[in-house]
Amino acid sequence: MIAAALMFSVLSANAGMSLVSQAVTADDTTAVKKAEVVIPETSIIDEVIWVVGDEPILKSDVEAMRLQAEAEGIQLKGNPDCTLPEQIAVQKLFVHQAAIDSIEVTESEIAQGVDDQIERWIQLVGSQEKLEEYQRKSLAQIRTDMRDEYKNTLLVQEMRKKLVEDVSVTPSEVRSYFKDLPADSIPFVPTEVEVEIITQQPRISMDEINRVKDQLRAYTERVNKGETTFATLARLYSEDGSARQGGELGYMGRAELDPAFAGVAFNLTDPKKVSKIVESEFGFHIIQLIDKRGDRVNCRHILLKPQVSADAVEQTKLRLDSIADDIRAGKFTFEDGATFISDDKETRNNHGLMAYFDRETRTLTSRFQMRNLAPEVARVVDTLKVGAISEPFTMINEKGKLVGAIVKLKNRVEAHKATITEDYQVMRNVVLAQRREEVIKEWLADKIKHTYVRMNDRYKDCQFEHDGWVK
């Protein structure tokens, strides 16, 4: 049980306060009286300010959210002392429902999300050292502290998706919504582009591949001799986001894994043994079984990526430069080059046309806003005219590998006010988002109504976004 009255307090050393109690002997039959001390709120280090269900919200939770918003330059709406506790309370309602509905997220998703967030922070403050100084923690400790918070963020996202998965709108509803809408309320469509890409992977020398394999064999030998554990080596040396979890990936189905990796992982039977070396699209691995449950396997792995030499990168850019010249000379089209020459498996079958999964609309689209493109691609595309082919450049692909690339700008639609004829999908998304938000608000209203909520009196006069918090 959580004691709602739990409060840790620090008193100023020179405040002149002291706790006074009456001495009591064994013979004393009088009631014990304790002196009460009024503690200024500014002296409180931490306290439970809300309880939602059986989950506490601490003052420190609110302060941490406030500091993170400030660090990321996020403007907080309303009174943060009211809005931030409510945001945390709403998150707890979603996480609680996710547990009831058995919604899960994988350790690899959590690790990747944490890595992405840390990378954004490093770019924001300028370096890893500055981030550690600002947070007053090592990078390893930052990762550890972020893990549970980011897991909850993913659970909230998945729960929200489930709640609105059946929401839909018809074309007539879209037209009706925008028919009488004031002109200044019509959505503004940012510049969108369609891009085709050809990639080539730099050739890695056999000496470098053998170096990586020898290193993995040495790790296997150390584990087999009992010198150390597989998990320890993964934490120290693996180049995958799962390193912090000792290489553990969590329970995953065959389709969620690289085919070559899955072929070995699902054939492991002895948790004490280490697999042979496996080459995947990500690099080279060794794998250790943890457990199997039906058609899902939980294993840990160590990933090492062969290093690409500067000479190999330059040779790749020269090959791409030659390909671009042949296309410009009319020897073959960019689309044919993407189909038969490109190393990019994701776009080869689509003549090089790039596409991404829009999480908001849950659809696959080839129309990118600049923010949705890989940064290296966006920088190049921004200077191209429609139909033009770029100079060769390098980028990190979705597998975390360095590749060379050239791109062609297939189409550009400049920023404009949406129209029902040209931007139906955009306008449909506006109406769909509104419908989904209405469903979420209805669900929250019902959830709040049937959930035990208690808060300190000083929050009861707050203007909350959702009704029903004050019982």
C-alpha cells in the first residue's frame, strides 16, 4: 500500500527548528503529546501529490517533466503546476488499460527509442559530455533512467491506437466538415516531395570481415570457458541498441527478425551454448538462447559491424557518379537503375520510389514532408529541381549501415492551403484525427469517472482539460 501522506522533508540548518517530544517513562500513564512542526512547502524534497488508482504521482515526477520540456524548448500551456500532473495522470490511465488488454512492446523497440531520444538530446546540447553534465549522470545511467519512462510512452501510443482502430470517416463527412469552414481554418499543407533513390554499399575487405569474426569467436570462447557471461560481453561490446539489456531482445516472432538471424535463433535448443556466427543485413552476430514460448523466442546477441574504409567509400561514390552520368546521357532510366543496380531492397521493387509508413494515418505513402525524410536525403533534395539527379552522397540506412546514394526528385508540391480536389487525403486526415480525439476524450471521461483519484487540496482549484478528477 502506498501511504498517501508520505512526505520526505528537509529543514534548513539555520531555521532554528527542532522536534520536541515529551520524555515518557515506563510508569507514565499520561498520553504522549508530540510537538507539531509546520514545514514550509519550499523545504519539501518530494511528496505524493496525486494518487490515480493505486499509482502515486510524485512532486519530483512533475518537476522532471517540467525540466525535460524546458530542455527540449517545449512551450507548456496553461499553469504547469496543473497541466503536468494531469498529463502524468492521463498516462497512468492508458498504461493501466494497456496492462489489462495485455498490450506489450519489445525491448528492442524500447532500446531503439531511448537511443533516438538520447541522440536528439546530444544534437541539441552539442556533445555527449555536455548532456552528461546537464543531466548530472553518466550516459549509461541516463539510459537506465529513461527505460521505464519510454516503455510507458510506447504503451500509451499502442493503447491509443487500439482505442481508435475502428474509427473511420466517409467522403461525404469530409466534404460536409469543410463546406462551411472559415478560410483561415483550412489546413496548410507543407511542401511535399516524391523521391527516387539508388544506393550502393561500400565493399568491405576480407581482412575487416575476418577481424570481426575473430573477435566474435574470441567472445564465444570466453563464454564457453566460463571466464565471463554472454550478457556482460554484450553490454561491453555489442553495437546494437539491446546492449544495455545484455543483448536481450525480448520475445519475438520469426517475422520480426532478420531471416538469417531467425533461422539460427529458432534452431537453438541449449541456453548454455553460443550459436555460430550469423551474418545479417545489420552485421555479424553470435546468439544465445534464453527461452522459447510457442512461436516466439527470447534470445540475446552480440552485434559487430565491419568498419568501412575511406577508400571504399570513395570508390562507391565514383561508381554512383558514373551511374548518374549514364542516366543523364540517356543510356538507361533512373527507374531501371534503381530496379537492377540499387542495393536498397526496400525500393528496388518500386523502381526506386521511397515510401514511409505514416503512423498518424497508418498508411504507406510516397509523399514526404521534409521532416519525414532521412536528414542526408532532405539536405540534398532541398536543392534539386524536379527531374534532376543529385551528386553522390553518403548516408546511414535503416539497418544502421553506411551506404552511398544518388537521388532523383520525382515531384514537388509547394506549401499551400488544402483543397478538397487536390488534397482530399490531407483533409480526410484532419477529420479523422478529430473523430479519433473525440473517441479518446469519451474513453478518458469514462475511465476517470470509474477510477479512484485523490489529490492534495492545492490542486483542486486547477482548471483541468478533462473533467472528473476532483471527486
